[in-house]
Amino acid sequence: MNAIQKLRIEHLFTLEEMAKKLGTTRQTVSNLEKKATPKMVKKCSKIFNENVFKLFGSDVLKILPKTEEDKKILIEIIQNL
């Protein structure tokens, strides 16, 4: 169970409810629960009103950027730790 799935379950959100909050599909949330993206990590932080590192711990540093946007988001996340 990764941090996104754990948070979703702790807050009693279904996959559908979490998808709606993230502005994505149920299938995408299911995939994110296997491997998160920087963009969704940032969105989850906003949804749960918590610091990214507090929510995801050192796991956030294991997320590899795939795009320039991902790189920018990761830099922003790290600068805000």
C-alpha cells in the first residue's frame, strides 16, 4: 500500500471520489496507487492540506521525473520541505 492509497482509505474515499478530487479517472488513481507522479503528489498535498514530505515521507524522493513539468514540480516540492 503506498501513501496515496493509504490516505484515500484513511479518509474513506472511494477510487471514484479520489479521482473526482484529483480531476482524473478511477483507473488513473488506481495506477497512481502503484506509482505516483509528481503532479499527483502535489495535488494530494493540496487535497489533504498537508506538507508533501509529511504525507509521503522519503518516498517522495523516489519519484522520477518523466517530463520537464515533473522536474519543475519536484524541484518546487523539495524547496518547500
